[in-house]
Amino acid sequence: MMIKCEEVIEAYIERINVVDPYINATVERSIDVALKEAKKVDSLVASGKYTKEQLAAEKPLLGVPFSVKLLLNVKGECKNSCLKLLIY
């Protein structure tokens, strides 16, 4: 049995919803985007366009969920961090 990327993303979302109120680790969540991208990954894998070996070599992190620190630039996302240096 193969686990689908969409199932992995849904499990991550569920865990974030349980834990984040306690640790406050996320500022913005792109849940809709993540699910949309996961469906694309599942379709690509199911299409047979790539072999397992090709996917491993050419797209090694395909379908792996990750979180990005807000201070990094991400295409299509708002960056609202700043760095203040205090000089005494």
C-alpha cells in the first residue's frame, strides 16, 4: 500500500491544529495551497510519467511537507519580519 501525499499533509495539518495553540509556531498557514499541491504530487506519481528511480533522483523532496520561517522570502507569501539592532 502506498501512502498518498494528500494523506500526509492532512495528518500534518491535524497535528498542527492540536499542538500549535500551545507552542504558537505558525503565523500563516497555507493549508489550501498545501492540499492543492499534494493532489498534484499524487497525480504526478500516479501518472507513471516518472519511475520511482527518476522521482528519487530528480525530485527527492517531492511531497515532503515543510514549514518556512517567516523571515525567509517565499514566492507569493507576505514577509513581515524585521531585525532591530540595539546599540547602547
